[in-house]
Amino acid sequence: MKTVALLFSFAFVLVFTAPTDETHLLITVIYEVNKILKGGLEFQALLDSLVPAGFDQDRCRANGPKDFCIAETILSAISHTRHRIPLNNISKISRVLKQYNKFHPANCTVKENGDEEQLHDLLTNLVNCAQVIYSRPPPCRSSQTILELC
């Protein structure tokens, strides 16, 4: 009986704490991007590199995190050997964005032959959008009740 009660309480905690994962993922994105932007000369060659210009900060702020799919696609395509960066910097941001996008599924495409921008600009727009989304109240989930003040 104690085992069943323990399993039930564990499942209960998992179900009702799942929405907070989005905020933890946003905090991780903000922290990792700021670490690169303020990294100094170590990341200068990386920040000066050109990437496809598909991420729109204004659209992201207005419509929510659907543009994070575009940022994930661009960041996952960056070559680590070309820029001589550790795998845990850009790859971590890309992995966290992929996890975050599971909460907000969207199909996105990035035009390779279109306009280009510096990676610094993309990361700056990404962190600004993540901060705006982080400051919004969390959306109501079907598992929440009216008593929880959605």
C-alpha cells in the first residue's frame, strides 16, 4: 500500500510540475546566450560569422516562441570545427531550444540563399525574445483548475 501511495504521489508531482519546465528551459537559453555574448575574444570569431537571417525578433515577441524553431535550425547547423568552439556552447543552446520546441511544435524552414546576419545579432534577438516570453505569465494547461488562477 505504501508503494502504491509513493508511486501515485510521484506521478502527481510529475504531472503538476511539467509546465514549469518551460521556464527552466528559457532560463537556460538566456544564461547560455549571455555567456557567449559576454565571452570576449574567445567567441569573437564565432559571433562575427554569418548565418541565415530567418529569426524575426518582433514576430517572436508578438506571436510567441514559434521562431525558436528557426533559431534551433540555424544554431544546429553551425560547424564546431570551423569556429573552434567547444561543443557545449552552441550545441547546448540548440538542444535546449529543441526541448522547448516540444512544448510549442511548429514546422519551420530556413532559406539558405536568402539574407544573412551576424550570429551576434541572432543571439541578441534570441535572448531578447526569450526574456519577453519568460516575463509573461505561463499559459493555462488543461491539468490546471480554476482555483489555481490560470
